[in-house]
Amino acid sequence: MLKGLLFDMDGVLVNNLDIHRQAFAEFFRRYGVERTFDDLSRVFGKGNDDIMGELMPADVVERVGIRELGYEKEAIYREIYAPIITPQPGLLAFLAEADSAGLRSAVGSSGYRVNVDFVLERCNIERYFSAIVAGDEVTRCKPDPEIYLTAAAKLGLKPSECIVFEDAEAGIEAAKRAGIKVVALATTFSREFLATTDADVIVDDFTQVNVEMLRRIVEA
């Protein structure tokens, strides 16, 4: 029986791919690093420590610090996004429907907690979430299942009683390893690419999602 909803943040609660690309471009410019969009695509959904370790030169990581680099990039992101942030299409109506149906919701993001709080506050949706699990609050980020297992536990639910909303391969893998069914949003990646993953259903945004549909997915 469906009792809980677990939401990734980037690309799910907000469609912010272009903002992250802009922030990374400015961040890389500061350090004289050249990276392509394909380089970024390979790390989407992973934790910032992993991203910085893969994309930044080892000497920069050693000199500045891996966590400090992540915080710097995310500060750039929030500065760019603050004036224009909007929730994913259909999200507000869906959260209200799910709340009325008695479903409990949590955020499970590889992003830093400060970014999660920023999104929930700016989109005015904090009231819908009973729990938050961020990447800097766990030992292992996606594709490890720890984030989603912890989020379900914080809601007091079994993983099988939940469903995950994701947009990236690493997050989909994390959810499936946790034993949770997945609705994938075609925001960061195409429907064609998502069809090659283990996602149970693919949608464009939350205008194509409702509680009854999710109950059928979980019970299938």
C-alpha cells in the first residue's frame, strides 16, 4: 500500500538544469577549468563531493578542499536562481492532492541541505515535507540507496510503501537498490534515455501524475 512519497530535488521539485549549467560555467571559469556538458551529464544526481572529485583538478581539490569547492559552486547557483526560481509544473497541485490523500512526503537529495532548504522556502512548499535527507547528511550519496532508505525510515515507513520521483540515472539506481518503485521525470534527460533505465514510469512533469496512478504502480 502506498503511504509515502520520496522526492529528489534537482530536476524534480524544480527544473533547474540550465541554472546548474550556468553556475558550473562561472565556477569553472574562476578556476580556469574547461569542462563540457557531457562531462556534467555523467555526474548528474551524484553528491557534490563526488562531482568535485571527478571534475576538478586534484591540485585544486587539495588546495581549496572538496567540501569548500562544493559550497562555493552552490552559492553561485543560489545567487543566479533566487530571482527566478519556480516549482516544477503541476507540483503544487500534486503536493496538495497527496497531502489530502494522507500521503507523507520527504526530500531525498544528493545536494547540500542549504540548497534543499533554499528550494523548499523559495517555492513555499516546506509544509508538505515531513522529512529531509540531504547529501551532506549521509555517508554515501546516490547511486547508493542510503538516502532513500533513510528518507523512508524518517517517515516511519517501509521502502515498499513508498514511491520515488527522480530525473537521473544515479537516483533511479539508488531507489531501485532500496527496493522502491520510481517515477522518472524527463527534465534533465530525454524519455528515450530514461527508457534505458529501471524507471517504472516516465512522465514529463507533475501535470501527468496523480495519487491513484501512483497507487497502481506500487501495487503492480
